[in-house]
Amino acid sequence: MSLVLDRISRVVGGETHLQDLSLTLEPGSLNVLFGPTLAGKTSLMRLMAGLDRPSGGKVLWQGTDVTGRSVRTRDVAMVYQQFVNYPSFTVYDNIASPLKLAGLPKAEIDRKVRESAAIMHIDGLLGRLPAELSGGQQQRTAIARALVKEAGLLLLDEPLVNLDYKLREELRAEMREIFKRHRSIVVYATTEPLEALMLGGTIVVLHEGRVIQTGPTVEVYHQPASLRVGQVFSDPPLNQVDGMVDGAGVLLADGIRVPAVGHLADLPHGRYRFGARANHLSVFRAHDDDIPVPGTVELAEISGSETFIHVHGKGFAWVVQQEGVHSLGLGETVTAWINPRRLFAFGADGRLVAAPPRPRLGMAAE
Amino acid sequence: MNPTGVGFKKRHIGLIAYFVFLLLPIYWLLAMSVKPNQEILGGFSLFPQTITFANYVTILTDPSWYNGYLNSIQYVALNTVISLSVALPAAYAFSRYRFLGDKHMFFWLLTNRMAPPAVFLLPFFQLYSTFGLIDTHIAVALAHCLFNVPLAVWILEGFMSGVPREIDETAYIDGYGFPRFFLTIFLPLIRAGIGVTAFFCFMFSWVELLLARTLTSVDAKPIAATMTRTVSAAGMDWGLLAAAGVLTIVPGALVIWFVRNYIAKGFALGRV
């Protein structure tokens, strides 16, 4: 079972939602559709499901053209961002509905419904109506209904977005386990880099209706093909600074001198745009080869056990993700420490020129 | 002394006055229906001096009277069923699909309510005469569709648009065909809307007199037309007329009871 999208486009009312998009999803693969809102994730998913027709291009399912085929006859299951269940059916009937329509014998329906309800931990709620469930349980019901169908293509459109933090964590971990056992093509749309990394699999990075990079999720994280990918596939977005490579090393912004070490050593002389992840910057010196950059605190947000410090200086505005809770006053002078070994270098066209080597075992984890 | 207490009282006085003002005609009708004619014509009495149910007995036993009710109920029910069964698919289409001129057509439907029914009286009369439909229940039921179908489409569209489109899509993904989805999943979700729509169809068809009277003569004569029978050479039978009036209010009051929680939403055409 494979799904091939061949030069797909979708234009709605003069607005281009998807543009000339080609994609091949391998059988049994987990594919993460990744991109900011309005990148075209939902549009793409609706085309895959057959809910919308592409304005151009073809959709091939196992080698047959299914472009114009109705969603009813396709081998697909879908979970929406909103909790969509049949309000007048009990949880049991909700989950059983695709099986009943498939005409399965009663005993088998019963077995399958109970099995998938058990996987989603809602086996105690089968007699209830969706309105009597919490949001998390409603979404579990929707996921169970999608799983029970055992469709060849399982689409999940940001299924965890409307859940609170704790539930999301919990369900996310369970989903990863379920997908591992799944033999069908799973497509999972998300806007969160963390979620994409947790799920792993293959990532498809979308931006303004185009695919800007595909590849194994972890690899794309370490080797973002362009500045754009680096920005979206990083939370907070990749910190950027203009720089120049000359005979004396690397010059960042207005006069921050950094040695051209490691992967930066081979860079030809010229102008670049450098990127650094927020968690690779620090307000404390972590390594001997860290370079101090003076700046002032614009804002310090405490989130959980981390502090996001917005540091502004001459020619740059960075966000430093710092372990621990720190209270820093507005306008306070601070030194941000940057490590040249952790810098991404992008060319003038935004393409990746050099990426830091991937951390090996024994080195500090991401 | 106590400003809040005074305000409380004032508000009550206002409410009570309003209530009396509203209910007085209905009370008067009720009182008249149980008074003998001599008392009605004889003088002014707030409470009936002698109570009689003879008027009601007359209406409920005389076929020329109760047939009026049966006729009215029959064409109103017919009309409600026709209006609903036509409006449900139409409202679904307006709520879920975009097609050329959809908005204009939707608005055009409502403009049918803007012309007075009298405008349509002549064409209706001639058309129904040609097809031999005069003095049948179906004639009145069809004529009332003129203003009930647009209303039903508008109310139902409002309720249907309140149901997320994703439910439809999920059903199609699950493999439901349209008829099965519509009957088993969609209709239960807009139950209240269907109830309110039925009520509005009932209400407008029940109170409409001009078309109903013109298109019928004997066999399908509505109760309102029957009520003109009380005018005879011997004068008006006021008591009988009042009793008939009271009985005309009853079905409406009964139906209103069932949809009382949704009427406001119905008046807003389902768009609250």
C-alpha cells in the first residue's frame, strides 16, 4: 500500500492552498506533516482523504488513480483537531459504526470495538454519550473509531491540539506506541517541533502550500535544508544573525569575533546568515570555547522549569532558553554565551551551507 | 423606606399590568363562551353569572361544526409534512454546498413571504380550478407551502449550520451513504430544529384564513370559515362563536408547549 501525490495543486477562490506538490508515502510509514498554521497541512490531508478534489495533479493509491473517487469508497480513516463523534450515538456505537457499515458479523464487531477501546483506555465508558465525556475521552473515542477501521491510510489532523498539556503528553506517548504496531500509512499533522520529534518517522515540512523539505524527522532537525525549515522546526524559532567569514574567522553582527572551528572551518569567505537554537545559547558559560556576547534583557519569560530570555544587542535579537527559573530585570545587561560549534550557516539564498555535527552518544543530549 | 423593596414592587406592578392587558381579551373570550347569550347581550359582567357548557356541546356534537376543526387539522398537518419533507433536503444543500447563485436563491425564498398572500389568490384559484383541486385539503396544504416552505428552509438551514461539517465528513469516511447518514445521524442532531419548524408551519397554516377560505367550499372548509355560520337571520350567536374561538386556541397552545424551549431560536431562524 502506498500513496503517491503527483504534482497536486489546490486553488480555492483564487487563493492557492497547495502548489505543485509531489509526495510519496511508503507502506507502513509514519509521516509527520509539519508546518505553521496556513502552511497547507489540512488542505493536503483533505486531498489525501478524498474530501476535496485537487485543482490539478493526481492521487495514486496502490498504483491506481483515485483522484476523483469518493471518500466513501476509499480505504481511509481520519481524526480531526476538533473532537468529532456522532453525538446521538454511544461511545460503543461510535466506534462500531465503520464496522457495521462494512457489514462485519456482530461478534467480530464486538471484539474489535472492545479491543480498540481498551487500547485507548475508554473501555469503561462504552455506554456513555460523547457529551458525557471529557475532551480527552472524546478525542480518544474519535481515535478509537479511526483505529478500529484498520484503514490503509490513517490521517490525524493535529489531534492533540485542543487537549490540555498533561493529556497531550499522555496521549502522544500512547499514540507513538500504537503507530509502531500499525501496518498502514499514518499521516500526522502537527505544528509543534517537539511533537514531530517525539513521533519520529518521516517529516514533510510544508510552507505556504509547498514542500520545503522531507526526510527522516531527526535528520531534518539536525540538517534543516534552509533557514525557513530551521525557523519553523525549532521552538522558539532559530536565532539568527548576519555574519561574515574572512581570513580571521567569523564575524557575527557588529563585531562579535568567533573562531572558525569545526564545521565552520571549511566555509569559503563571504557573507552568511548564522543560526543558533535557543537551547544552545546560555547566559552562563557552559564550555571553555563559548564566546561572550554582551546584550540587554528585553523580556524574561518563565515557562515550567525553564526561562526564555530575550536578549537584544547590536545587530541581533536572540532568545536564550535557559534551564532553571531565573528572574532577570528588564534592561539589565547580560552576557549571552554562544558556541561556534553549534552554529548553523546559511547562504545568501537561505540554503544550508554548514550544520553542526550531530551529537554522538556521550555528548550532551539535545 | 427600602429602596430595593419599592423597586421590586414597582416592577411587579408593571408586570401584572402587562399580563392583565395581554390576557384580558382571552379571558373575555373564555368567559363569553360559558355565558348564555342573554347575559352577553344583557349587560356588562366581569364574571359569568350563570355558567353553561351548551356552546361546547353544540360544537363537539354537530358535524358541521367539528368537521371544521378536522378539516383545518388535516390540511395543517398535510402542509407541515410537505413543508418539512421539501425543506429538509433544500436546507441541507444551502447549509453544506456552494453553488452558483446559492445566496440569491436563498434570499429569493424569503421574498416569497414578503408579498401578501392575496397577491397569489387569483392565480391559485384558477390553477386549482383547472386541476379540479378546489375544495380539497391538499389544495390548501399546497397553497400554504408558498410561505411555509421558505420559512422552513430558513429555520432548518440555521439549525443545520450549527452542526459541524466534520460530522458529515466523518460519516462519509466511515462509509455512510447520504440517505443513511441523513436519517440516522443528521436528523437526530437537529431534532429541536425540526420541532420548531413544524411548529411554525403549523402556526402560520392554522391562522391563515384568506387562501384557506377561498380554495374551499364545503368538504375542506376550515374552522375559521365555519365560524361565520353563527351569523344568521336571528342575529349573532355570540356564545357559540366564543366557544369556537377558545377551541381554536387550544391546538396552538398544545403545540407551543412542546417546543417552548426552542421558540426563541426559531424566531431567530435557528441562528442563535
